[in-house]
Amino acid sequence: MAYEYILFDLDGTLTDSGVGIINSVEYALQKCGIEVKDKNELYKFVGPPLTDSFEMYYDFSKEEANTAIKYYREYFREKGMFENLVYDGIEKLLKELKVNNKKLIVATSKAEVFAKQILEHFNIAEYFSYIAGSNLDGTRVKKAEVIKYALESCNIEDLSKTIMVGDREHDIIGAKEVGLKCIGVLYGYGDRSEFEKAGADFIVETVSDVEQVLLG
């Protein structure tokens, strides 16, 4: 299959953002009066929508989760978004895809304004035709909603020529809900079992493997 339109998740797919995210979550939890004994447990926050994670892992109400997200952003705006790095091989992959006339799009549950700042900070925003993310008011955070928004914004109707690349089950589930093929990458924060359970069409180990699927 020759894919023309390629949607990429951001955290755990293009950049290794774990440190900045867990530091921001730890800051938010401390502001909410919760001490974190083992920061490694916060890596489960990388990828899924923040509201879902605060509600699921700390039994926050919707209102409490929104307050936690406000605190999270205090740290994230100043430091967290830049405690981050682009995975080795990603820029080479993006260049190769552009040379082959692929249209590249970011589809992330991260707030769109932050996604743009991060991609510009690391000098890879230029490779993308569109950067789609969530709204700061907490709307459009589900991955399927972001994907639909990205497709509509780019006037993409032929889903058979479109594929999603992500590192968590949310990326796979969202892609499936919209009707897209999807690649689960193991170099991020997900694992093979969650990809298999979610129904990923491809599961790959490395950035080079992503290129192999997309370009053959």
C-alpha cells in the first residue's frame, strides 16, 4: 500500500518527552497535596489525555482533574515542554518521507499550542503540513477526535491512503475508530501486548522500521 498521508503522534513517537511530562505531573500532584514516592510510576501519564489519567490513577473528579491540569501547565509552559528530545533518526525519516512527496501531519492529544511550540523549538515543524492537537479548554482531547479534526482540516477523504503512527494504545484505538491503518512503535512508551490488544496493523521496533513500512 502506498500511503500518501501520514499522521504522527508527538509524545513517544517523534520526541522522547517523558522527563518533562512526569516532572509536570509531579509538580501538579504536589500542588494538590499528593507526594509522589516513585516518579517512575508517572510514566503511565505519557501519551493518554491528562484528564483521563488524573481521573483513573488518582480518582480525581472532573473538576479536580481540571485543577491538576492547570497546575501541570504552570510547570510545563516554563520547563516541561523543553525537557524533551527528538528520537534519533526521526528527522532523517521526515526528510525521506518529504522527498517521496508524502504529506505529514501531527495528531496529538497534547494542547495544539504546546505541540507547535515543541516542534518549532526542535526545528522539525517545517516537515508537517498541519499540526493538530487538543484545545486548552479540555475539548478535542480524545485521539479519534484529533484525528478527525486533522483529516478535515487537510481535506483528506481517501482513508485507504492514510496511516497513523503512534506509541500507545490510544493512538491505535483512535485510528481504528476513524477507519485508518496504524503503526505501533515500540521505541516509545507502549508495549507489544497493548498494540496487539488494540489491533495495530503493524508493530515495529525502530524508527528505521517505520520507514520500511511507509516506503518499503
